[in-house]
Amino acid sequence: MKKIELDVDFIGEQSKLSKEEEKAISEFFQLKKSSNQRRKSSKNAEKKSSK
């Protein structure tokens, strides 16, 4: 039988996030997602124009 050992580190407290922290993280990921989508759409446009 195999035994898998995980080496896990925790950063910060293990308590729940406050509403302000949840909102800040949510906004961060929304901005990151929208910037990634813009980057993908501009790359697709470059590929189409080079063909």
C-alpha cells in the first residue's frame, strides 16, 4: 500500500476572511480574468491578421 505524504505550508491566519478581504480578492481575480481575456483576444487578432 502506498502512502502519500504532503508537505503543506499555511500562510497567514486560518480564520475566515472579512467582507472587505473577500471583496478585495474577488475584485483582484475579476481584473486578472478580464486582462487575460483581453490578452487572448489581441493574440487571436494578431494571428488572424498575419495569415
